[in-house]
Amino acid sequence: MEEKISRTDEQDPLAVIVGKNITRLRRNLNMTQLELAEKINYSDKSVSKWEQGNGVPDIRILVQLSDLFNVSLDDLVREHSEKEPVTPKRERKLKRFIVTVCSVGLCWLAAVIAFVLGGVANYALPQDVNGLWLAFVYAVPASAIVIVVFSTIWHWKWSRIVSLSVLIWTAIACVYLTLYVCGIVNGMWLLFLIGVPLQVLTLFFFVWRKRPRAAKD
């Protein structure tokens, strides 16, 4: 049977916060103190002590608990109100993904609006408005920029690499197609050669950042 959780004024505030979070997350998984203790290879008395705020698990155990509960370490040690439940990693990733998709969608909405307005102008003005389809071409590098920004903020490594590569080549394609619409064609394919060193530099940058620094003597 689980011990009743009690708090005293002499307890460490951090221990109390961690204890509350462990209790809440354990109960969300319908897990007893004994079951939790078995999963992290500890005694149920230790779990009971932590939940009562009479001690804080060491960092190794906190990492185990964060993986088990599918939350971050910050979620374990930060105080949460009843209206602010601990958010699992998957739910947080889903929200970030939705924000990114909606932001990319705004780029394409802007492209549609530009295309429609251009079409209206095409019928209203005596001269033709050529290259309206370029609005959708420009939406691709714009979307790549949005993904690069969010990937940098949220540390999505591979998404950042791919979006940067897409940005390089689609930006060059935009220049090429714009010149094509303007009737400038000869030799313009050479623009794509610019993308080769840019792509190499991009890959080199991420590989170089990944390399561990040499230990100082």
C-alpha cells in the first residue's frame, strides 16, 4: 500500500516539486510505487521517500524517470500548476510539427493570393501578366526558410540540413526561371554550378560541428 504523502516546512522545495511530479506522472501511467521501483531497479521505499519530498533522486535516476515517463528533465524539476500538466515529449513534438506545417501553409497561401491577384490584373490590364506560376515556385524556398528557422529553434538537425539544401537549390531555380520568363536563356544553366560549393559548405559545416573537440593538454 502506498504511503500517504506529507509535506513539512523543513523540506527542500526542489525535493517537494520533484516528488509531486513523480507522483503525478506515475499515477498517470496507473503504476504503483513498487512497479516504478522495479522499472528503475530501486526499492519502493526510495520511491516513497522521493514522492514525500524527503530526498531528490540523483541525476542518473532522473534521466531514467524522464525516459520512462516520456518527459524532459525540466518537466521533472519544474513546478506545474493543476492547469499546466506535464507535457509528454510526443505531444510537444506534435505541437511543434503542427506549428511548422501551419507556417509553411501560410507561405503557400501567400503564393495562391499572389497568383489570384496576378490573374485578376491579367484580365484588368491591357497587357498580359506573364509568369504567374512563379508565385508557387517562390513558395518553395520561402517554405524552406520557415523550416530552417524552426529547425534551428527546436534543434531538428536533419530537418535543418534537408531544408537548407532545398533552400539552396530552389533559390537558384527561382533565379533561373525568372530569367527564363524574361527571355534570358543562354548560359543561365551555369547558375546551378553555384549550388555545388554551397551544398558542400553546408554539409561540411554540420559535419564539422558534430566533431568532438580535442582535449586540451
